Amino acid sequence: METFSDTLRHWRTVRRFSQLELAVEAGVSSRHVSFLETGRASPSREMVLRLGETLQVPLAARNQMLTNAGFATRYPSLVWTDAELSPLRNAIETTLANHDPYPGLAVDRLWRIVAANSAGVDLFAAFGVGVGDSILDLLLSDALARAVVNWPEVAYQAALRLRAESAAEGGIPEFKAAITHLEKVAKTMPATRSPVIPTILRAGDKELSLFATIAQFGTPEEVFCGDLRVELYFPMDDVTTRHFSTATGADGVCL
């Protein structure tokens, strides 16, 4: 059974803090940190929360730290349809709706699509993916590789993002297969001179070039909201702008 000492040591190691560095950042003595990790001292609830905040532990894991220390959890874990999330849900849905005719979606920590605007639904429907499905499965499919002109570049950036998000969470096992697959495709850093790496999709005799912005809540106090990402896709050129302004989002995407 995992103890608080195990959890604290794990996250200190993940964040690459020495005991002294953690003590300085948290405003406690290094001796106390050492005693907490060896089980010679028991933390107060306040200390658990302080250390979790200092180590930037994800909210779900902070709850686990509290449980392991013998305390009640601090951060609620809701679902998308819960009434308590209504103001945040409305804000996300309004943002997505206002982004039409360009694709937009909200995803959870495992890249499952929670919500999408009309253009987002149309675009991902071309790949057989909809609300409730995970983009991770799409990354593993041949359909996406066939449709994306610059697939090695996109795969490289996707692998980087998956690794970064996994590291921030102390490891996400569900990402492993996608990271391995993408890194086989993209073995070298893209030699692009663009400010951002777009996703270039084949659409009949056209190429649609899109780049994405990613937003999240700045001060979440709830597990589900802390995991949400809102992704808005913008046209990189006039051809793409005209396409999405005059056609259904996925019209002509070649799979």
C-alpha cells in the first residue's frame, strides 16, 4: 500500500527537487522533509497541501496525497454534465461556437473530445472520430498519416506535447503507445522556418493549412476542469480561410 512518504518521494523525484530545494521552496526545514519521506514524521493537512502546491502536483494526485496521509480529499472531481460546471461549460461552448467556421474542440487529459463546434465535428468526422472518442486512437491510425501532407512534422510535435503532458502528470501510461508510434515516424527535428508548425490536410486539389492555440483554466480547484484543454484551429493561409468560410469543415479531406 502506497504511503504519503512514497507519494512525496515520487513527486519530488519527478520534479527533480532535492530535499533541500523542496524545503526552501516550501518554507520548511530540510530535516522535516527528510522525516516526512522516511515516515519518522506525519504531515498536517496544511503541509500536504503546501508540498503538493510547491511540487505542482496535479489536483487528482494531490487528493491521493491527502488520502495517503489520512485526510479527506480537497479537490472535487466532477463530470462535464454536472450542474456545478454550468458556468464553465457555457464559457467553453460559447468560445467554440464563436470560433465557427473554423474547427474548435475541448479535450480531457487523455485527449478525449468532450465538446466541439460544428466545424470541429465535421473535420474529425472525416476520420471517424467524434465527441467521446480519443484523438490518441486517431494518432495511431493510417488515416491521419495519409491525410496530413507534413505528417512527420506533425507527428514530431504531437510526440513532444504528449511527453510534456505525461511528465507534468508524473507519467500517463495511456500515452505510451502513441508516443512510441509517433517517434518512429518523426526521428529528427523538423527543419521548418515557420513561426509555428501547421497541420496541412489534403482536400481534393487543395491543401488546408491549420495551426492551433491551446487554452486551459488558470486557477482550477476541481480535477476535471484542471485537465480540460480548449483547442482552436486557425487558417494559415487564404486558401484555408476561403475553404472553411464557404464549405463544410471537412469537405474534400482526402483519407
